[in-house]
Amino acid sequence: MESLKPPYKTIVLCSANHLGSTMIFDGLLKNTHVQIVGMVIADGIPFSWAGVKKLKKYLQKMGAKFAVLLLWQQCVQIFLFSIFRFLGRKTRLRSLENAAKNAQIPVLRLSNINGPEAIQALRLLQPDIIVSAYFNQILKREALSIARIAHLNVHPGWIPAYRGAMAYFWVLKNGERNAGVTIHEMDEGIDTGRILIRQSFALEPQWTQEQVLYKTASIGRQLLARVLHSIADGSFSTLEVDTTGEPEGSFSIPAKKDVSLYSSHRRFFRIRDILMHIRSVSDSPENT
């Protein structure tokens, strides 16, 4: 790792309209160890024949019910956020693009972060650190060579047991009593890089996946702040969690049967959950 001093030039990889991405980005804006020099927002499914086929494949797997739930959740979040803005009420959750614009941070919308144009654009920003905050694309070798210090992922699950997509859904569907959050270095695998730090938390009986997601983002921003502090004080290279003997698991987007089993005993989200999260203030100061 190169010997560089803070603030570290940082690129944040986000997913549009995602609660977790917004919370992590908000925390990084307040962290004096970093200077955000760019935000990457993953574009959705492209409006093309290839995009139509990709969308059809997703719908066939997860079913129309789950797709409608995801869309409805997004609509409710955007509507409530718009109401708060119209009324002039202060919230901690903001449009990612507006927040970046207000902070004079360039925003890149990329459908493929591993494409040649994307690689060139990221290299021009000369980042020291790249942080993936609930980003939905896997970085390949060339993209993983861009940051001079570290490529970090905030993963909303306990690794190695809950690698992959939507761990906040799967822990509830699987009836777990505890969930977790992991910060790890990225490699070309799916959540297989060196584990730097992680934390578990208890799941309440009536929690929805929205509440678990919020909890993972809240803990994730705190853990990320600790990792960034370790880079600044020179202890980063000593971070590593020993997972010898622990069970391993990898999960993807839920299928119809998984959604059906989940729905039989859990709510996907409640409007009051989203309202609370939009109104809430930071539950702990960032490590600056």
C-alpha cells in the first residue's frame, strides 16, 4: 500500500434510490479522512432489446409480485422524500445526485463499470480509495487496479455465511436470529476478498427487510469509518478477520418460492418504516 496522507481521494459506487447507498455516502461526506472526487451510480436495465431480455429473465426468476413490491417501495420512498422537500422539512436522506451536485462532486452513470470508457473515466479521477456502497456490479481486474490504496465493499451480511445479493432479505427468510455487516476488500469474486471488520446484531421478531437494510447501513457506515481511520493511522494492513471453520453461503436475487415463503410470515416493508428512516437523524457521529 502506498504511503499517502489523508484526505484520501475517494470514489463512491452507489445504486440509484437505494437507502443503503444514500446512508453510506452521507457518512463519507462527513468523514475528514476522505475527499470524495466522484460518485458512480449504476444505471438500471437499459431500454433496448438486450435490456428487455434481461428484465424478462429477472421477472421469470423472482416473479411479478416481488418486482411490484420493489417498485412500490421505491415509489413510496420517492413520494415521501418529495413531500418532505416540498414542506421544507430537514431529512438526512437526500437524492444521491443532488447531494453530489451540492458538494460539487462529479457523477458518472455507468451500465458497466468494467467497460473501457468507465475504466478511463475512473482513472482520470486518480482515486486513492474506491468504496462500493450497495453497488450492484462486480469489479473485474482492471477496475480493481485503479485505486492506489484500497477497494472496499460495505456488505450488508455476515461473511462468509451470507455472501451475495440481498442478505437483509435472506436472513429473515431463513429465520436467523442474528444478522451482520462486513467490510472487506474487493476482488474478482462475489464478496470473497479479505475481511477487514464485521459486526453482528440481533433481529427483532417483527422486523421487515427494510428495517434490516437500514440497520446494516447504519452499522456499515460506522465500520467503514473505523477502516478509514486505520488507513490514516497506518494499521490498515493488520486488519483481517479469521473465518476458519465458519459455514459459507452465497445468495442471489430471490426466486418466486423464496418470496412466497418470506411473505407467509414477514412484511417486505412498512410505509412507517420508510417514513421513520427519512425523518431520522444520524444515530452516531462518524469517526473523523
